[in-house]
Amino acid sequence: VLFLQIVHILNMTSAKIVSFLLHPEESLHSLQNRIEFETGISTGNQELLLETGICLDPRKPASQCVIDGVRGWDSYMVYLFDKSKTVYDGPFASRSLSDCVNYIVQDSKIQLPIPQLRKVWAEAVHYVIGLKEDYSRLFQGQRAAMLSLLRYNANLIKMKNNMVSASQQLKAKLEFFHQSIRLDLERYSDQMAYGISSEKMLKAWKEMEEKASQCAQAEDIGYLDEQIMALHTEIVELQKSPYARRQGEVMESLEQRAIDLYKQLKTRPPDHAYSDSTDMVKIIVQTVQSQDRVLKELFGHLSKLLGCKQKIIDLLPEIEVALNNIKEADNSVMQMQGKRQREIWHLLKIACTQSSSRSLVSSSLEGTASTPAAAWLPQGSSGIAAPHPLSSLPAPQEGENFADVIQENVNYLELFSSILQEVRQEQNSMMVS
């Protein structure tokens, strides 16, 4: 018997306890099917919470909801909530009276012998204690719901911080992108008259600027931030509410009064005396009324907790979508920035190639033009050194003739022509792209 595992489930929608004997290595899904059969709550809508507010893990066996050891096993509860409901219709009817207690409640002035009255009052005391324990268990269920709400809220805060951080990074990148592309467009316009121009590239850059302005919509998370802040305020108010704390002081005092009244009855000798149950019935009625009041407050507060939790559940997908939009916009901005920088370097490559080719052409033209002119200059005129006479030129080395030199020059000319053709092709491709 000691090795049997029994789980007690408190159904918060009906305030009733259902108990199950767990089979060895039974899965949580199997237990949920049994709970659905007993309570009518489908497995998809069941939320099973421990006292700490932790939801049961479906990957673990059903034994996770049973504490180790013998002490306290019979009072340990798992709290069942219906995820399809956010408003719980409390207070629920109090536990039913036994026949003998109901007898004295119907007529509190009836006289009963002391031995019989002791038995009736003992059951009455048990009934009063049971009412207080019923409230205590339901309050623990409300507390588990509050702890679960705080766990969801912590996850919401974490996602909100990630969203705000990503939004700020996107905003900074967009500001940098806009400033840099404006400067690039200004500089490009300045050099169009004497440099390289490409209408298609200019149009692409302007489209990038417009697309970056559209990406700025992703960083607008103000509407989500307002909802989250309002929800945080609501949760703080729920935590500060007096209904978030135990309200069973009146019931506890009534319980003590019932116990004291029973002790006084026990001290009376079991003679032929008779007595009525007026005082005990007053305690019973006051306890029932007190339980009705505190349960109404408890379930009203519980409904607010579950409403906040549902708001968080609805907000989480919206935050996830906003995060994905920010990431996509961030990637788009970085891709546009990289593409523009590659195009700038391509323009720089073409400009440098054109500049070098022009310098080569000009230097070759200057060399060919200066040689005939220098031959006609008189020797020693205007302090200009006369060119060396032909006899002073170095003679060809052995094995070298003028035909080889001419062929080498022809090869260099063909190489230079191919370089110029490649430059023209790159420039034409740049204009087209």
C-alpha cells in the first residue's frame, strides 16, 4: 500500500477533487484521458499546475505530480484549469451536511441528551473545519494561477526586451543607411559631369532609399509596447489586491469557536441532562456565509488572473511576428548597404582602370612626339641638351636584331589593346546593370 501512487486533482472549475491511482510508468497523456472522462474537460484544454505554478511536462511520466515520501502525500494537490474558460462561475455550493448535522440546523432549539449531542457536535466541528479546508485548497489553486501568470509575464518581459533592443538596432542602422546613401547620391551627382554615370544604378540607389523608408515601419512597436505596459500595470494591481492574500481569518476564528464549544460540551458529565444546539448552529451558518463571501472574491480575482494570462498568450505571437519583421528589415538594410558598397568599389575600379589607361596612352604619345621634335633642335641652343647622336646609342647586343625589338613592341601593343577592350566591356556592363 505504501508504494501505491495516488494523485489528487482539484478541478478549479467545479471545486471538486478527483483522485487517481497511477499505474506504473503511466504517461501524462494517459492520465489526462482519465481526467477528461471524469471532468469532461478535453485533454487539449487541460492545464495542470503544481503548487509552484509550474505546468506539468508532457514529456515526463504522470508520477511527476506525486511527491516523494509518505509525509503530506494525501494533502498534495494538482490544480486543473480549463484553458477554454477565463471566467469561473463561483462561488460554488458548500459541501453537503450530514443527516445529524442537518437535523440540528433545521431545528437548533431541539433538546438532545449530552452523549448524543457530543456525536452531533463532533460532526458539526468536522463540517466547519472542512469548509475552511475547502477554501484553503481553492486559495492554493488561485496562488498557483498567480505564480503561473508571473512566469508567463517574465517570458513576456524577456521577449519585449529582445524586441525593443532589435528595434533600436534597426533604427540606428536605418539612420546610418539614410545618411550614407544621401551622401553617396550627392557625390555621385557631382562627378557625373566628368566621371562615370549609370542611370540604372542611380535608379537602383533611389529605390534602395525608398525601400529603407518602408523598412522603418518594422521598428514601430509602440502599439505593442503600450499593450505590454498596460498589462504590466494590471498584473501589479492584481498582486497588490487584498484578494491575492488569504481571506480565511473569519473562518479560522469560527473554527476555533466550534472546537472550544465542543470542548466545553465534553467536560459536562454524561448525565440525563439535555441541551440545544443554538450556539453550534450559529457557528455553522456564519461559516457557510463567510465561505460564500470569500469564495466569491476568490473566483472573481481568479478570473482576472486568467484574463491577464490569456492576454499574454495572445500577445506572444504578435511579439514574435514583430521580431521576425524587424529581423527581415535588418537583413534587407544590410544587404542593400553591402550591394551599394560593392557598386561603389566597382565604380572605383573602372575609374582607376580608365585613369591608368589614359596615362599610358598619353605617355606613349608624348614619347613619340618628343623624339622627332628633339632631332630638329640645334645642339646647345637655349641651354637644352642636344639629343645623343645616333652613334652614341648603345649598339645591339650579340644575337639581338631589330626584327626582335619590333616584334616585342607589337606584342606590347596587342596586350595594351586587349586591356582597353576589357575596360570598355566592364564599363558597358556597368551601364547595363
